[in-house]
Amino acid sequence: MFDIEVENIKDEITGRERSVVNIENKVEDVTQAILTMARGSTRSNEVNELTKQIISESVLEEYEAIGLSSDPRSLYEINEMTAGRDALGKTKKKMPTVGSWYRRIIEKARTNDNADYRFHYSYLIKVMKQYIREYNGQMAYFDGQSTFELLEGATFINLDISQLEERFARPLAQQILMSWIWEKFVKKNSEDRAKASKKRVIVDEAWMLLPFPEAVDFLNTMARRARKRNVSLAIISQRFQDFYERPEAQAVLTSSDTKLFLAQDKSEIQYLKEVFKLSEGEASFLITCLKGEGLFKVGADTAILQIRPTKKEFEFVETNLNKLAEMKKAQS
């Protein structure tokens, strides 16, 4: 969650690229994730702007404690052997963790003399304990260093979190993974479109994020940021009504130029008509179309299409347990 990478930004005046470590954005991303953790599955209303301020200040202090600055060289251990050399061959510093942040919160609470902060420190110490390895918290799998790197140049990478509990652990993992993907995948693309390769980030079952305001905010922010680096964000969801009921979540959908609608239930078609300005004919088609058929909209243009996956594609995306068992039996 605390992982941060160098990014190349384009100077709007000179047009030249330069490498920086954007601590300000990363502190905001980590703060949002910890806010989601602190609200918990009950989405507690005890969390407010003071809580956020305490979290944000402590996150920044975690980075300052390892000597991190906007200078890319600050990401690496410097000694007599490596001083003056480029990053290649240097050892990257260990990043902070939720556990190290939690220990800082405990210490700050002990020395705090601000009465307004007292309740919020107490609240954070109590609710965040479940995420800490040192205390064998039930969700302590979120406390630790990243153990792998994305393979640059891989055609497709799938991060599977389907085994996590659906109500809270899975959407929290989605939010943290989006932040991680931003650092490891999106930021590696240049802001110079001539140099940037085409990349896409796909968020499946995005409706799970919607009850958590910080997760929705990050989704919208990532959509805006990614465009500058020639990266598109694709949102997949079967529960459109959840988006309809949260105007702040509609922005990421309505700002998308490309939309694919598959067969819809009658109970949700009115929401789709209203938000996406579908005609009566388009709406009627979506509640009567066959499996694999749909509407493809790019800007103001609409086309009816039929999706016919290849056998190999079916093997990759099939989720029917009976068919998966048949495929496994056929291969043995």
C-alpha cells in the first residue's frame, strides 16, 4: 500500500521530461485507503476530517522517516559504494507498512496533548488493530511489503481476489490494488503520448467499491490521471442501479467515451435509459437480446454486436464450476 515509484512528468513550459517522486499524491492515496480501513465494514460515521488529518500527517511522517523526497535518488539506499551512481544496481529502501504506521499512531497518541485529537487517536488504535500482524489481526494480510513485481511487457495480468470475503475485505483489496497498479503499471507510462504504449486497467465487479466513498474517489481520480499516460480504465459491473443511486460514482461511467451494454433486466433498464440517454429501441433491444448480443456505443455512434469467444478464450474466462470440471476432465 505504501509502495511508491518514480514517475516521468512532462514540463508544460519546456516540453522536457523529468523524473520525480510525487509524495503528495501518494500520501493522499494511502490516506484514502486507511480511511476505508478505519471506517470498516460498518462504514462508521466516527471518522471525520480530524481523523483524516491525523492519518495524513502520520503517513507523511512515515515517508520522511526513511528520508524520502521528490528526488528519485531518495528511493534508494546510499552508501560509499553507491554514492553518485544511477539507480541501476542500487538497493531500494524498504517502504513503510500499515504496521509501522500503526506503531507511529500509538506513539503520537501517547505524546498528544491536543484534546480535540484524543478521541480520534483512540478510535484509530482500536479499529486498526485488526490489520496489524504484530497483534495477529484477522485482516493482517494487508500489513506487509509487496512480494512481487509486475512483468513489464506481459500481454495480460490478472490479480485474483475472489477468495476474499465479499462484504468488506474484497472491496478494500480492490482499492489497495488499484493504488498498487497505479504505482507499478500506470506510472511507468510516459506523459508524452509519442512514447507511451497503450495500456488498460480493468476493474471487475466495480459495484463492490461504491459503498466506500474514498474508494469511489480514487476510482474517479485514477480515471483522470490515467488518461494523461495513454492508459484507459475499464469498469465492469452487473449492478448498475448501485451506480445510479450514487451520483459521485456516475462520473467515471458517463465520462467514458466507449460503452458496452449486454442483456439487461427490466428492473434496471430505466436507469440506463436516463443516465446514458438510450432510445426506446435501444432499451427494448437490451431486454430482449440473446446471450452474447449487446449494444456498443462510441461517442454518438451505436452498433449491435454479437460476441463469439474462441475456445481458448472460453477456457480462460469460464466461471461455471460444472463446465470447468468437464474441461479439466477432458484435459486429463
